[in-house]
Amino acid sequence: MEYAALIGGPRDGQRLDVTGSAQQLVDGAALITELGAYGPGRRTHYEGQPGAPDRLHWVGDIP
């Protein structure tokens, strides 16, 4: 299994299973969270950086 660390935002410190899709996450992922700015069940956006598929950085919450 491959994991990416979530950096910043409401899911900071958590790890996301990215097995088979790590490189695709450079474009980002909208993850469901209970702790975001817009309330439970909403999404928060994380993006990767080229060359570092094991780290996803928080971009912001999605209303």
C-alpha cells in the first residue's frame, strides 16, 4: 500500500491511501471531512506537488 500525508487544514496529520493513484493526486482531491469550515459532511481540497506524491497540501474548504 502507498500512503500520502495530509499537510494542513482539517485533516492535517492524517494519511490517505493512494495505492495506484499517487501521481494522479498532483491535480488534487476533494475529501469529505467533519471538521471543515462549512460544517460536517462537506469537502476539503488537498493537492499534491510534482515529485512528491507522498504529500498532499491543503488548499481550502469547499462550501
